[in-house]
Amino acid sequence: MAVNSYKNYYINKLKYTRVAHPFKPIQIDPHNIEYRITGRTSKEGLAQIQGGDWDRAKNLDRVDNKHIVSGLKQHFVYSTPWEETDYVEALHKKYSNYDNKEGIIRKKIKSVEILYENINRDGYLSPNKLDRSCGVDCW
């Protein structure tokens, strides 16, 4: 992905006046994020500039519709037990054919709880400063 990202970046610099660097953070207030683009991947790299209707309503999905967003909100904002959240429901579907499904789900929940506690205590930290104490891919 990094090779394609840099390739896209340098091609775009030749075509456009202002181009964002693919690996430099852009500060965004998370409260301003309402939608996500569906059906897109980053396999072609970051820093893509594309025409078309990819940013139209038919290709957008509300962020709140994502199971992880709604499920974490259910648990941490409304105190819904984990087993009743959209997040755990989605995990049950995702790991339905795994022998150790319950163990995997417990590990995912523990990772999210550790991440939540860390953010609550220390605020958001960039990935290079993040404490990897959860020991697994937290998401």
C-alpha cells in the first residue's frame, strides 16, 4: 500500500496545486464525521484523487450505522451490556464457524475496554505513541 500511496501522491502533485501527503495527519473534529464511503478500499493506496459520483448519497453510509460505532455507543454511553450490543452481535456472526468463538469475542471486548480506558485516562494518542498493552489488534 505504501508504494501505491507515494505513487498516487507524486502523480497528484503534478496535476493539482494542493495535495495532502498520504501519511501526514489532517486534524479533524470527530464530531463532524457523519458519513463513510461504502465499497471503497485502500488497496490501491492512499492519496487517490478520483472523479465520479463516489461522494454522492447513494455511495455513503452513516457512521452510526457501522456496528462498531453503534455497539460501542450502546455500551459506553447507554450502559447496555456487551451481549446486547450491535458490536457483539456482529462478532457472533463474524466468528460463528470458529471453535473458540466465545474466547475470541471476550478478547475483542477486553481490547476495546482497554482502549477505552486508555483514551479516557490519557486522551487520544497517535499510533506511534499508543500503548499496545491490549496485545491484539484492538479492532
